[in-house]
Amino acid sequence: MLKLQAWLADYWVIGAGFMAASLMAAAPVVSLPLPVFLIFLHSPVYMAHQVEEHTGDRFRKFANEHVFSGRDALTVASVLVINLPFVWGINPLALYAAFLWGPAWGLVAPYVMVVNALAHLVTSARLGKYNPGLVTSVVLFLPLGVATIWIIGWTEGLAPPLVGAALAILLHLAIIAVVAARYRSLVAAS
């Protein structure tokens, strides 16, 4: 398992870049209604963000140095779990939900983007500096996320957007809780 983790740590960002390019190359021939197509775009856009954020292990190193006082609170394993099964899993699931049950059921994808972008902005403001992923958060996440939420809106009632927003917030809170717990245990051990 450690060999797989080491291999993924070395190559997943490169894979994200190639997948983003491939999905964007296929986008012009994807025949979906506009609201569902917007949900489709969340996967390649998120992968482009991951390239900015994680090339050279930038984000993990930045977070550990500037947010966690030099402690290894955000681990390589955590980065892999957050980005591969969660991000790469949520966006396709949101696409299938939008396709099968209606666009509003895919709103978790843009809400995840918007919450992530806001986290990058708050971190940048708090620390007074760039953090890896900030540029794509502002240039890609906010416009696509907000436009998708605006276009889909409340067309299918209140439940789908609320479920999407709640899931996005809960996902980010779970990540914060796990990393914060590791940080507290590292502080207690020192």
C-alpha cells in the first residue's frame, strides 16, 4: 500500500493535468443541456486547479509551514484522499445526479468549488500572501461555480441546492477537523 501511495504522490497531479486537458478537448462534442454541461465542466476545471495547487507538493508544504507552524498536519496521504476519491468522486457523481434526476441535484459540484475558493481567499487575506490554488480559485472556481448555481437556481425546489450546499460545507469541515486533530496531536506530542 505504501508503494501505491508513493506512486500516486509522484504522479497524480500529472494525471490531473492530462485528464483536464482530455475532458476539455472532449467538451465541444459533449451533447448535454447547458445546466448539465456546466456540471460536466467542474471535473476538468477542478483538475486544472489541482495542478496549480499541488504541483511540487506546494499546497501541503504551504499549509504545514504557514498554517500549522511547521508541523506535518496535512500529510501526503490526506492530500491523496481529499483529492482523489473525494474531489474526483464527487464531480462525476454530481454529473450523474444532474443527468439522471435533474441539474439541481448536481449542485454539490459548484458549491464545493465556491466553498474551496472562499477558503483560499480567506487564507490569503488572513496570511497576507498567495497560497497555492488561489489564482484558479478566483479565475475559474468563482465564475464557473457562481454561474452554475445561478443558471440552475432553485428550478427543482429547495431541497437539491440545500443538500448540495450542506454536503460541500460538511466535506470541508470534515477535512478541517481531521487535519486539525492531527495538528493538535502533533502539538501535544512535542
